[in-house]
Amino acid sequence: MAEAGVLSSVDVANMLNDWYVMMKKREIQGAIQLKEDILQAFDRMEENQDVLLYYQLLEYRFKDLIEDTASLDHSLFVDENAIRTDDMLSYYFYFFKGMYEMRRGNQDTAFHHLKLAEDKLDLVHDDIEKAEFHYKTGCLYYNIRSTLLSIHHLKMASSIYDADPCYVKKSISCQMMLALNYADQSKYDEAESLFKEVIHSLEQMDDPDLLGHAYCNAAFIKSLRNEYSEAVPLLEKALMIESFETSSPGGYLLAMYAYTKALFKLKKPGLFHYYVQLSLQKAENLKQRNISLKLSILETLMIQPDNMIEQIKAYCDQLESMNFLVDLEAICQDAAAYLTDLGLHEESSYFRNKALSLKTC
């Protein structure tokens, strides 16, 4: 029993549980406010290392939700010895570690830790938590071009979220990721139809982050069909959402990249040079190396220095070493098309074959 004036660690643990539920529901403002209450509660809590560790792990999940992972201390995930192997903290450790590495672009390390988390799923008795695992795993498989496995996990997550109206936003997130997988299978009509439904639903909700992502992803499908003139208005809608940049800096960066790429495709060099510099600076600030590399490739193609091909190959090698295979395939296709327009057919063939080698079923 806690002393008079001292808050029980059980009460604080319950507050942490409520905080995590808010995160899973994407109740961002509520999660921000509850975090303040939790920090005040810690000042009065009886000592309990497990509760403190639980908070540390959830702090990463919170940072991921508000896309502020650049400020996280990597030491949070260094000491595995602090995690007991027989309780839920071990599951959270490996799950959040996987998310952390995925956000940093370390796909292989992310996959390793998500597999360790999967081995501990028998410790998880909450269906929504299982849905969270399947959703994040589906996202990772999408990133590494394992389309069928991605669809499998996303459908498992979606079936759970769909059964609970409190998680409608997470269900929508699943639908967006499924649409992107359909696009990878060249099912563009199916992907566009799904995004139309998603955008219609989100326009009735108060979540500028998700709506901005939906506009960006719908524009991405248009770009896959070389319909860049139709992609631009969707991207402008995303960039004009007043709170999108603050609520989702990573999503806003993706919108800036897509807009910059559209200007590149539409051969508008003046605007392109302005936005490529703006986007490069933002990518560096957010430590999004994959975006920086893709922007550098587009800039190199536009400027056409003497060692253009060598530079582009070097950037592509870095993307491949980081296992950003979806990004690499797309940018290789862009390079091939642009080099063809320049009459550099042999060089174009190299990048086209590179993109084809990354195709999966």
C-alpha cells in the first residue's frame, strides 16, 4: 500500500494503459494532455522500475504517433537486460524496437525485432494489440516488397479494427496500406477506388494527419499512371492543410517530395529547383535519408553534371543498402524514363533493368 500523499504505482500503470489506448485510437490531443497528467503523477508515485520502463517504451510509441522520433534518445533501446523475458514488457520492447528501427530506415533490424515480438504474441490477450502488431508488420512487409505477406497481415489487422467502431481511424489506415499494395500489383483501378472511399470518410473526420496522407497516397497512384497533372491538385490539397505540417512532419515531407517529383516530371525547372532545396532541408532536419537520396537523384538528373550516371548509381546503392526497395524501384523507373528522353538509351536500360529486378509478385 502506498504511503499517505504517495500515488500507487498501480494507479500510474493504469494511467499508462489509458494513454496507450488513446494512442491506438489516434486520439492525439487526448494523448498529449494525458501525458502531462502522467508526468505530474510520477512526481508522487512510489518507486517501481517496471512502471518507469513501461513509460519509457510508451514514450517511443507516443513520439511515433506525433512523428517526433528524431528527438528520441537511442539509449532507450540499448539495455535488453532490463526487460524480463516472461512478461508483457518483453513483448512491448521488441515490438516498439521494431517500430523504432523501421522509422529509422533499418528494415532488416526492424524485421528481426518484429519476429521476436511475434514469438511473444501468446503473452498478448488483447485483440486490438494483436491488430497493432499485424498492422505494423504489414507496413514493414510493404517496405521490403513482400506484397502478399503485407496484404495478409493488413487484412488480419483490418478484420479486428473493423469489429470495433472506436478504431475506425486504424481501419482506414489499413485500407490505405492495402491500396498501396494493390498498386504494387498494378491493380490501379482497385487502389484508386479504395482511396476515393478513404478520402470521403476522412473529409468527415477531424484528423488532418490521415487526410494529408490519403491525399498524398492518392496522388502517388496517379503518378504511377503518369497522370502527374492530376496528382498535383491532390498534393496541393495536402500541403494546404493548415495543421498537417505540425501534426505530421513526416507526412508533410512526403507530400513535399511528391510535389517536387511532379514538378520534375512536368518539366518545370524553376519551381522544381525551389522545392527540391526546401524538401532537402526538411528531409535532413527530420533525418529521412531515403527521401534525401531520392531528391538528390532527381536534382542530379535535372542538373546533368558530367558524372551524372555515377552519382545516381551511388545514391541508388545507398538506398539498396538501407533496404528501401520500394523507393529504389520507383526512383530507378524515374531515372530510366528521364534518361530515355535525353537519348541515353544504354544508361536508361541499366536503371530500367534495376527496377524490374526489384519487382515482386
